[in-house]
Amino acid sequence: MPQRVASAGEEGSSDAVLIRRTMAEIGPVADKVTSYFYALLFVRRPDLRALFPPAMDIQRDRLLKALLTTAEHLDNTPVLVDYLRNLGRGHRKYGTLAEHYPIVGECMIGALSTYAATVWSPETEAAWVRAYTTMSQVMIDAVAADELRSPAWWHAEIVTHDLRTPDVAILTVRPNQPYPFLAGQYTSVETPWWPRVWRHYSFASAPRSDGLLTFHVKAVPAGWVSNALVRRARPGDVIRLGPPTGSMTVDHTSDSGLLCLGGGTGIAPIKALVEDVAERGARRPVEVFYAARTDHGLYDIDTLLRLQQSHPWLAVRAVIDQQARLRLPDALRDYGPWNEYDAYLSGPPGMIRSGIDTLRDIGIPSSRIRHDAVEELFLATS
């Protein structure tokens, strides 16, 4: 097939244009592409099936997200490399080895060429081979460096299990070895009842001297891990933790105030950020808006109000949707201005998206708005 010349509307390197063109072509049938990829992989290497969870729906979504992220940032090396390093480190807990990457690449290109046949060409295949070779090497190198610093996972014993509402539990766990992390980060959790099924949860406190970690978990419909942690887990049970990740951390070189928006169990990392500021003793102004649909959603409000009593620089405001006295966007506008603040958002994807829009509308630049990847967290909270 002859090489098509990039149109005036297509920007970026020639490889980036070809890869984005491929992704645009498979968009309407993306679920079929990812299913076909895994079918190819497991036929050619049946032994690799054991590395994946029993149900593959979320795994297929993650593969598509990785491809889309790569296509979007192919010409933005710092962003892409950072993303791939974290992806590679995350693969360690599944037992992924460097020797697995070539067969994954072959099957991925096989699936893409099958479903993007109308735009596929030798040049397109060469672009994907170059991109995947670079991507896989970044991940392999990240894993090799990570192996020198930390294990692939940590075992952690559940110490306390506090059922705050019928659907929300606060778990405190003790890792079997030191677990370094930063307030505002999150990790992946696997339970003994669903092997190879990992879900992300934020740390609900700043690092503690006793080494204990706390998580807030809400049981969601059909959520294997969340329901197990809320309804089945008990003190003495042992879970596994992946490495910490996430960039929603406090910049301690700045004296800007913190504007924190937390919804539902998204209040967990917000509480960790407040504790982090308190431990530094910097007395920076911190404004917390705790959003919930009903009063029951404010399951940890007492903890935050106690922190407010101890720290005059902290203000905590509850925003309850059903009462509709003051919705979150209006509250942000009424209590501003926020031009001297950095914003932090954590909660359901819809709340984060609307919160970002509101913050931009009131003049906070994107560079001062921090949150973790909405899609990644959405795929990983069940």
C-alpha cells in the first residue's frame, strides 16, 4: 500500500502521524482489537494467561488506554517516558519479565494490522515497530532500576477494619517491610480472594512513624476487590500492595495555599495532604471542600474537623449535593479568590472533570491544578 502524505491538519513526526492515524481507524472497533490481541497472545503463549486476571474486561481497557496515551504523547518525550516508566514498574507485580515484551509487541502489531487494514502499510508497521521497541526498552530499564530499590510487591496484614457506613470501610495495614511513599499518592491492592486482580487506592494519611498505612474503600456494584475489602476482610488477613505512584503531592518549596476538593472516598488523599502540611509546620493556608451526595457520604468529616480545631490555618467546608444549598462550583466561586492557591482534586471522575472546569473558569491555570489520571483511577476502583 503506498504511503499517504500527512494532511495539513496532521501534526507531529511522521511516526506519530502514522500511529495516530492507526488509532483513529480502530477507534470504532477498539474492543475487538484488544480482544483479538489477547486471543493471539494466549494462543501463541498459553503460559502467559496465568499472569492475567480471570476476567479480562478491565485489562482490555488498560491496553487501549496505554495505546492511546502513547499515540497522544509520542512526540512529547518527557511525558511519555514518565508514563512508560510507571507502567513498567506497575507490571512487576504481575510477574512480567523482559523476555515477554517481544511476543506482546508481535501480537499487538498483528491485531492493529488486522483491524486497521485500510490505513496499514509497510511504513505504518515500521513506525509501530520503532515506537514499541523504544517503549518496551524504557519499561524494561525502569524495571531493572526499580528491582535494585524495592520489591515487586509488599505483603501487608490488616490491623484494623472500621466499617464507617454499610459501604465504606477504613482499613489500616502493616506492611511486612518498610514502604516509602508520599502523601497524596496511591497504590494497587490485591486481595487473597481474587488473585491477579489489582485495584488502586489512595493513602489516607501522611507517612507514619509506626509504618502503618490507611486506606478508605467503598464497595461498588460488581467490584470484586472493593466488596472483598469492605465486606469480607478482617484483621489478620494479608493483602498485597504494589509500588506507590501518583503525582498529586505537595510542593514544599512553595508557600502557596492549598485548595483541596475531595469527593466520597477521594477525601482520603486530601486528608493525607493536610497531615503532610501539618507535619512540616509551615502554616500554609489550606482550604478543604468535602463534597458528598448525602450526609452519609461525609463519613470522615469528624476527623477533618478535629484537624481544623488543632490548626488555625485549616478550613474545612462540607458541600452536600442533595441539600443543594451550595453546590461545589458555586462554593468555590463564593469563597475565593484562589489566585494564590494550588488546587488538588480527588474523587469520582465526573467530580474531577467538573472541578477542573470550574477552577479554570475562576482563573486558576492548569499548571496549578493537580490530580491523578482520571481514566486510570476510574478503571481501577472496582
